[in-house]
Amino acid sequence: QEPLVESGGGLVQPGESLTLTCVSPITQFNIRAMGWYRQAPGKQRELITFIYSDGNTYYEDSVKGRFTISRDNSKNTVYLQMHNLKPEDTAVYYCNSAVGSQRISWGQGTQVTVSA
């Protein structure tokens, strides 16, 4: 199976913005709830936001109001706009199905580093 491909990470200063992109080979992408996860150094990977097929969204409290998830079903792509980034947002960011039983193999992720 083709891998998930995340991109768009980088090194930014606190308060700056980034937009991440994920191209997903997940079958029936248009009906899947898709999520963005992140794994900070020394911590477990956590789900921070997801978007249902109908566009409804969920955000974990630490990113609510700063991050926006969106999707383009015609391109099997999920986006994560991140604003007002903080040092604690530093992590490797991954996308995958938001439903555990529907997840596929993890991609390489994209590194986001927020540092002055």
C-alpha cells in the first residue's frame, strides 16, 4: 500500500504559522474521519484534531483556536493550518484515520520545531 505522506513542517519562531499537508492512500478516503497526530520528544503519539467526512471537526484543548483542520476529498488530502505556534507544539506531526481500526501504516511524519 502506498504510504501516507506528510509535508510542510519546519523551524519557526513562537507566534508564527505553518500549514501541513497530508496525502492519504486510505481507501474510501471521502467517508473516513481523518486526524492529525503529533509525537513530542519522549511522549506518546496523540490525536490532536480530526475531521469527519461531513466537515465537522474536533480539537484537543491545547490547539483549539490556533489550529484548523480541513480536507479536500477530490485530492485525498488533509490540511492542518497552525497559527500562533508555541514551543510546546514542537513535535513530529502525522496524519491517519481518526478511527483506530481504520488506521494504516504510519508515514514518516513532518517535523515542526518552534524555537526562538
